[in-house]
Amino acid sequence: MDRQLIIGGKNFLARVQRSDRRRTLGLQMEDASTLVVRLPASWRGPWEPEIEKLSGWILKQSERLARQEEELPALYPGGWAWVLGERRAIGHHPLAPRGGDRAEIKRWYQREARSHLASRLDWWSRQLGIDYTAMRLSDATGRWGYCRADGVIGLNWRLFQAPVFVIDYVVVHELMHRRYPHHQAAFWRAVRGAYAECDAAKAWLKAHGRSLIW
């Protein structure tokens, strides 16, 4: 059941879902103007007052999601794409997809990413004195890289959309797992010691990483 709500003068669509498993009201933002309200199947009476209590959180999340949606690339002829942290016109820039459908654009990114990421990995490997056995291009949507026990480093092709300082952070992060196979304090001290822009890159990924996932 869908309902229209006005919160802070802004229109929202509320999708209401009921479940026998729920014991309390739950709320999730689906996008900048859509709420998912999850209720226990036994809920009786109005639920809107409970949502109103969360209006501050809702408006803050709506603004955040709206900014992220504006950053999503326009992947079609005449549109634009992120390349190394910059907006590039599709088909009108030498370092940008030439066009085609989304599958063709993805193949372009993967070809370019393989060469660029391998170059950064090789450079940082020499700088840090940390070896690896091979690089694999990752297509995961939940992580930017990985380091296997056998020395294989995986890097997400989507990183080719991010600024170079962010790419370098992920590369250093994964290489450092060759020495520290965990995320404990010693690992983070080593990463920050090796890469001064560690925290800035983490903050960039937190703020903008969603726009790279398509």
C-alpha cells in the first residue's frame, strides 16, 4: 500500500509493507523521495505520527540521496561519464567512452581500468616493497578490492571512475593486507603511514562511491 506524505514541506511516497516477523516499525529510504515503512502485521492505528518523529532524519537522508543521484553518470550517447574523477562527455573526449549501449560502455571501462589499475598497483608495489602474484579485475558491487592469501590482488574496474588519489588509496590498502591480513589498529597505522591521503580517500568513497555503482 502506497501513501503520499508531506514532510518538512517536501512530498514523499511511502511504501508500506507488513510482516509477521516484525515487532516494531522500521523505516528505510529507497531514494530521495521514497520511504519504505515496515510494520508488524499486527499494527493497528495510524503509523504517520511515528514517521513524523523521524522527520529530521528523513530530510537529511533525502538531501544526501538527492546529491548522490545527481552524481550518477548519464550513460547514453550525448551523456557523460566519470573518468578518473572528472565528468567526460561520451563520444566527445579522447579519454571517455565512445558511445554505445551500457554493456559496451562497461567493456570500455574494463579495458581502460585493467591497464590503469595494473600500472598503479605495480608502482605502489615497488614503492612499498610489497610484492603480489597477480592482479584480477573485480566486478563486485560491495567492495573496491581484495587481497587473497596467495598474493592475488583484486581491484574493482569501477575505480577507474574515481580520482587517482582514491585509486591509490585502495591499491595501498590491498597491498598492505599482504603484511596485515586484518583491519586492526596496526593495519590502519601502516596504511596511513604509507599514504597520507588515506582518510580523505575514505571520506570521498563514503560520500561519492554510490555514484560509481551501475
